Amino acid sequence: MNIKAHLILPNSKDLMKSVGLNEGGKVQKYIDNFVINESEPYLPGNRHLYDSSRISTKLGSGQVIYNTPDANYLYEEKLMVDPFAKVGAFPIRNGKISFKKSDGPIEGFVSRKNVPKIMDPKNRDLHFHGGSMRKGKWFDRMIDDKMDDLLNGVQNIVNGGSK
């Protein structure tokens, strides 16, 4: 007995879309969201990097964007300086920029507006506060720690899960 069968398979794009692997699909949105949320405990400083990534990233694009002036040098853990003064920032004393210690305690720091910083000629490293996890190279360190969780989440989506 001869059996004839005609098998019709969906094209690869439709097949990938059906499991969420298409560009901008469920898997990519999950990955982008995972990177943003799971990187947060590794980010240096206050929440400005996290908030920026939430605002600047289009989930599903495959790019997580930290749109802040300091994101690059914080990631690289290198001091960036004013191109003229070669300092990271200028001290504020009594509400104005001052380099005299006699003007009182430092109240904060400010950089010159619209003056792009350059890499410190002395190649000095940044030193972070807020715990040992909160420092540069946050994506690399997070993905080293969380890759299995990411892959499990992706597999769940491909298997028909709801993530």
C-alpha cells in the first residue's frame, strides 16, 4: 500500500512569529525588559540610569538605551574631565563655584554646561558608593549572574508561556 502525503509548513517568518521570535516580538520585548530590570541592582549612583533606560528604550527594539550624559563613563569606570581645567567637576561653596577652601564646606559639584568632557589624561578610575554591586560594566556583570534566568524566561515564551 502506498501512502501519499502533502505537508504544508509555514514559512520561517510565520513560524518564528508564532513562538514570539520575530523582530519586536514577545521574546525581544522580554529580553529588553529583563536587561533593564535585572541590571538595576548593578547600576551606580541614584536611579537616573534606570529611569533613563525606562524612558529611552523601546521594548522589542533589541537596544537598551541609557540616555544620560554620564552613562558611558560610568559604564567604563573612567573619570571624564573638563577639557580645559582637567577636573571632573567644579566644587560649589556658598552657592557658587569656588576653589578656595576658606569659602566653606563643599555643598556639591557642577560641570560647565554644553562643554563635553574628555577622557582623563591621567586615566583615573571612578570609585563608586552604594555597595559592591553598584559600579560600572553593569550589563556584563548582570548577564554573568542572570544568563540562566534569561534563557529560562525565553524558553518559557517559546514553549507557549505568558511572559
